Amino acid sequence: EVDLTRAGDGVRVPIEVSALPETDESGRTIGSLAIVRELLTEDVASAVHRHVEELRCGQEILEAVARETQRLVPFDLLSVTLYSTDGEHFRSFFNYPQGLLPVSLRWWPMTPFGKALVGEKTPIFIDDIEAWLEKPEAAVYKDEPDTQYFLSLGFNAALNLPIVRGDRVVATLGFYRKRERVPFTAQDETRLSNLALSAAVHMALHYEEVNKLDFILKLLRKMASVSDSPAQIADALVHAISEYH
């Protein structure tokens, strides 16, 4: 095994080389036959599985998985978008790198076009986001402040992967690149499909639900301890929600 440095981003790529000499009739070496195998995919896949199995915090899982995935398929932004059970609303859940875009607890209504895209349950490639927004069906997003801010950061290519539970898309895993990079390809999507990305998102959502239930249980206990005073109940409720969110 040896490491090579990928010229585009300096990532160390492990490869395995197996070589055999080629000889002529007199036994003299006249050449060689070598098989070169890239080990980065299985290295990243193993690391993703390990993070999903060992970490117990949804945000930590997604951040660790994002760092590993970026070694295999370079990107400038990874985001996870959630969809409500009724399929009518969406909200941002996670962004990597953190702090690049805001994450809000607010749920936003979905447009008919957005519902149709999610309902296809297939990967979506966008080579030029600005050109894509010129489509009549996508024009509703074009003038939104969030869209304009997103474009101002230089993002111009996307690959969106659906995260499915049962027969419903519960989230979208979005990968984005800036203008100086080439758009995503089918080979990128194939590499990503070899990783346990869906399991990572599902586990992150599981721990998010566990945290929510834990919060509710502690809140009920707190309110029960001050149940003789409406003012104290209100104070405990407001402070607990403020701290949790």
C-alpha cells in the first residue's frame, strides 16, 4: 500500500499495487504487469459505518460522516433537509461546514414543484443552479432572500439524494459545489451510494427524537415539582424551551 496526494484538494488517497514481472523465454525480465486498486472508497465506507455505530449524537454523526465523505467526493457544502410527516413542509436540519448557512427550527411550506421533486425519490443532478432557477416551475425560488444569499456564496452545482423510510422521503442529503469546481457526475453518485449515508441520517434523526423525548420527560418532572404555582410553571416552561432550542 502507498498513498498518493490528490492534486485537486490535497487529500491523501491510499492505493494498493500488485505487480508481477514479465519474462521472455530465456528468463530475462522484459516488463511487468501491475494491478492498481484504489482503497479510499472502502476506507471511507468503513469509517462511516464506525461513526454510525459508535457515536450517540445526531449532529456529531452527521459532522463525522460529512468529513469522511468529503475525502471521497469533494464538495463545498453538505446539507440535510427534513420533510414533515404530511409532506407539506420542510426545514433545514444540518449543514457542513457549520456556520456557512443558518439552520432554523422553522418549517416552511412546500411548493407543488418541490413536492413533485421529492416524490420522484431519485437522485437530482443540477449542473447550473442559476440556469435551473430560470425554469418556469422553479422560478418561485429565484427571488427568495435565502436563494440569493446561497448564490452569492458561489454555489452553482448540486447533487440531491433522497433519504427514504418506508414509502416516504423523510429527508434530502444535498451536496453542493462552487463555480470553480466541475459539476457532480454519475460516478460521484455511485461512490456515494457505497456509503451508509442513509443509515447515518436515520440514526441522526433517531437520536434527535430521543433527545426530544428526554427533554419532554425532564420538562414534565420540572413542572410537576412546581405545580403549586402557575407563575413558576410558566417560568419553568419558558426557560426549558429556551434552553432546549
